[in-house]
Amino acid sequence: MRINSNLTKIAALALMTSYSSIANAGLNIFACEPEYAALAKELAPDAKIYSATTAMQDPHQVQARPSLIAKMRQADLAVCAGAELEVGWLPMLQMKSSNSKVRSTDQGLFYAAEQVATLDRLESVDRSMGDVHAQGNPHLHFSPERILQVAQGLTDKLIQLDPDSKAEYQASLADFSKRWSEAIPVWEAKAASLQGKKVIAYHSSFRYLFSWVGIEQVADLEPKPGLPPSSSHLASLLKRTEAGDIMAIIVASYQDERGANWLGERASLPVQVLPMSVGGNEQSTDLFSLYDSVLDLLLGVKSS
């Protein structure tokens, strides 16, 4: 009986150790974009976080590679921009991974766009309009106030999935929110001289950034969202630059620069590539440095 008793104690101890190991391992988080991998790192520093894309990739167009399927199969939580940004590839990953935990926002699926009021929402959409999003512009990570709202929503989701770590998540949110809120007026003071400047840019990638700092995007390098610049469209843009009020031509880190360079050369305008997300250039290592880098680059163009 003593032997059996000892064996029972050993088994119980092993089981407790196993449960403890699982509890301390942290959540496995699949981020659709690097900005949300960075935000998840701020709020859940002990989690295992994987970003499905980089700042050098178009987040609209991603291949459902076996490696991505494997990562999603392991995920407890998928954090994505939403507003149909990932509609061309996320459903395929969800289906092929056979991971029921990340198929519903009631469980382990989180959309940033559902936490905020997005810009440019549309009542109806048809194919003639190009690559537009009825639920609004999904590139909301360049809105500092919206990032705070997303951070709160993501923390609530983390607590829902891992209630035992509630205090840790709340502490991380408080720390991030404090540092972020303190950075906002510093950024706004830095960007004050950009107010009223005009640019030509691709798509509406920096819609929230321009809205925040007061830059006006007067034209789009794309004739329609999602379509590459045509010769006739570039010619019309060249005519628009004759007014002499354009500060620069702006391109995101993953976008084709050829049309922008053609226009820049003929209009004698600078072409500035901005990091679309964390990792878009050497300076952008987290959300804070991403904002610093983008503003510094825009200010550099203004003063040149």
C-alpha cells in the first residue's frame, strides 16, 4: 500500500507540474500583421507571438502557405486588422488549419477594426469601385487614439482566454497606455508643421496618419484602388503637380515605386517611402519607433 501511495503522490505531482507548465507557457498568438504582433507583445510579453506578414508585404495578398497553416493550427488567439483586409487569405488559413478556436470572435479571433469607428465606411460596394472596404479603412494602426481602444479590446480578449493572468494583462495595459498617452502630445508637437501639406500617395494606406497630422492626400497613384498606375493616369497626375502645392509623393514600404518615381522625376518632387508597419525600416522596431520614424521621414521631406 505504501508503494501504491507513493506512486499516487508522484503521479499527482507530475500532473500538477504539467498544469503549471501549461499555465506559465503563455498564449500562442497568431498576428495577421506586424503592428498587431507588436501590440500583442506590449500586452502579453510572455506569449508566443508569430506575425503572418511583414511590413514589406501587401497584407491584402498573402499565400496560405503550409507554414502559416501550421502556425494557425497552434494558435490560441488570432489578432488581425479586420474590415476585410485579410478576406482573401484568412478564411483559407482558418479552414485548412482545422483550429476551431480561431474561427469566431466569440472565441479566439480578434479584429482591431471592430473595436473602433473606422474611416471611410461605405453603404455598398461593387467591383467597379476597385479594392475598397465597406467596413472602412483597415489601416487604423496609424491612429494613436484608436490604438488605445484596440489595446483595451485586445486586453479584454486576452483575459477572456486566460483569466488566471488577468492581473498581469491589466498591468501591461496600464503601462502601455501610460507610455502611449504620454507619447501622443510629443508626436503631435513634432508634426505640427505638417498641418496643411499636400501629397500624392498610393491607395489609402496612410489615411489615418494623414487625418491625424493634417496632411491632405490630393490624388492617388492608383486609378482605382488595387489597380497599378496607367500611363494616362500618371499623365493626369503630372498635370495636377503643376499647381506647385505638392510636398511629396508617398509610397508604403511594400508598394511598387515605379509609378511614383516616374512622376517624381518629371514633376521634380521627392518620392518618400514610409514604413507601413513595424519592421518597414531599420528604425521601426516597435509601435513607438514606427511613429517616430514616419514623422521624422515626413518632416525630412518638408524641410528638403
